[in-house]
Amino acid sequence: MRILQVIPVFSDPFGGPVTVVRSISKELAKRHEVVVYTTTALDPKHDFSPGEEEVDGYRVVCFPRTFRQLCYTGVFGTLSLSLDMMKALKENLKDFDIVHCHSWQQFPDVVVCHYATKYVVPYVLQTHGSIPRIGKKFRKITYDVIFGHRVLNSASKVIALSQVEVEQYRQMGVPEEKIAIIPNGIDLSEYADLPPKGCFKKKFGIKEDERIVLYLARIHKIKGVDILVRAFANVIKKLDDVRLVVVGPDDGYLGELETLIKALKMENNVLIAGPLYGRDKLEAYVDADVYVLPSRYEIFGMTVLESVACGTPVILTGNCGIAEYFRDKTGLVVKTDSPSNLQGTLLEMLINREKQKDFRESCKPVIQKFSISETVSKLEKVYEKVVTQSL
């Protein structure tokens, strides 16, 4: 098959969807011809210039965003408006067997919907948790009325990562038979050669015997990092050899987070390390005693899989979609997002070395269920079915 993956942003700070597209494209490219269309948003490598390159066996085509100066102001930023991409989709979409869109409320989705319908090319839609109208509700409701429902209804299939997302699709009127549940996968080969312990601590001047509580995600209020900071403030009253490490790009909340840390007089107990990628990120996971994802809302949580693949214990809230796969298995799921509840669970994991050991043993069979090869095999079946139905 000739498969087109479309994602508005293909740069690391965009988070989970980028990781997903990269991993499935790499695996799909072993079996099919794969092309990724994206824009140069957030990508300093291309700096708003069109670019094309071969990556892990698939082709990535980056298109410059139109009105790029206005993109910086946010006027068109969330739409990823690119007339060059629109032209390419108009000319080339009919040459693909199937299109897989990895967003919903952005310009490329509307264009794919239009030309896929025109050329009778099936497309699969994966919203990555973007259906709920969290923030900017007026704009989202307006988009839904004008474009959103049409983009959803015209898709041959929609991909849900969890039961939480299945329910979101249902509430938007998507028929049950159009929903396929396929959790994200992880390329386990990338975790076969982990960095040795101590690399991260050495780089950031952390003592060898100091324990690390790791937060690794965008610094945004919805991610619940403030909940973790408040819980940690009580943890350090009972443990004096533990450091909270915050890793991730600022998504508009860093200033408030720093103010909170200062108000709690925790400047010496919290390290804000900024965004880390590749092997640097793995070093953080390896040196951490526990990884915490305290999200108020998270449709899945790829970082949970990354932490588990590194053998690092996980604590997450029940608000994370991936919790349904890990409850009572390898991670500790906090029922609420209150600091007091998280504090008790965090202390238990830090103090109880046996619990950490049990985690590392129990996580081995669980992580195999999320291998990228299994995820892509499920995707292939969806692709084949919708392509056959379109003939």
C-alpha cells in the first residue's frame, strides 16, 4: 500500500502525536511505501523553508506555513495553515491508497477531508485526545459546526486509544462500527541499550545517593505538575534525600510553576531541567526512582510506556487514558488528582524498595503488549479493511 500520514507539526516539543507518527511510520515502512506530510511549525531545522528528507525508510515532506508571521502571534498558529500543503494534497492525494490524519481541528484535516472525498480515497482519523473542548471553547465549537463534524463523519474509521476516547467519539455522533481501539505502541528496540545509571545525575550535579521523582511532559496546567509540586512539598518533610526533577518544554505554565515553587520555598528541592530528547531523556528515566504523570486530563500517556520500558516505576492519575491498561498491574494509579492522595502513594513507592523491585518484574510482560509491531499490525488490518470497502 501507499500510505500518507498527515500531522500538522512534526517537531519534538509537540509531544506524543509526533512520537506515535514516527514509530508507526518506521514500522510501516518495512512493509509499505510511507510518506509523511507536515508543516515546519516548531521545527528550527527547517525554519519555515520547505524541506524533504528520508527518515527510517519513509519520506517526510515539510511545508511552510502561510502567514508565518501571524503564526507567531497565534492568529493562525493552531490551524497550521499551509497553502503549499493544500496544493500538494490536491495534486498527490489521489495517488495514495489510504490517508491517516493525526489531528482534527487543524487546517490539514479539512483539506484531507475535501480531497479524499473528491478522489474517493479513504482516510483514517486519529484525534489524539483533541475532541474535548478544553480551553478556547468558542473557537472549537465554531470549528466543529463548520468543519469538525464533517471531518469526523467523512472518515472511514476513527482510531481511539482507550475507552475514554471511544466515549468521546460516541458523544460526537460517531457510529460504533466506525471506531477502532488501537492503543499506542512503543519501539522496544530503542530501549535495548539503555544508558548506565548515574549519567543524568552527573550532568545536573545531583548526588549519587539522592532519590529522584521525575516529571516528564509539557509544562502545562492540564498536565497537573502543580499537583505534583504540592504533594512533593509534603514528601520532603519526611524524606530529605529526594529531588523533584521537572523535564519538558514550557507550554505557557512555567512562570506560574516557578512562582509556586518559590512560594513553597522549594527552590533547592526542585530542578527544572528544560526539554530533553533522545538519549538525554532516557538518562532521566534510568536515574529516576519513580516517574509521575499527574495529569488532570490525558487521553493516553506515551511517557508511561517510555518509563516502563526503562524499568522505572510509574504513578499516574486515573484521569490518564492509559490507566485502564495499568491499573493493579505495574503502575500505581491514584484515584483522584489531589496532592494529599498523590503524596501518600509517592512516599510508599520511594520508601518501599520491594515495591520498586516488584514493579520492574511485573512490567516486563505488560510492556510487550504495547510493542510497535503489534500496534502496526492492528493498524494494517484497519487500513486493508477500509481500502477494500472503498473499491
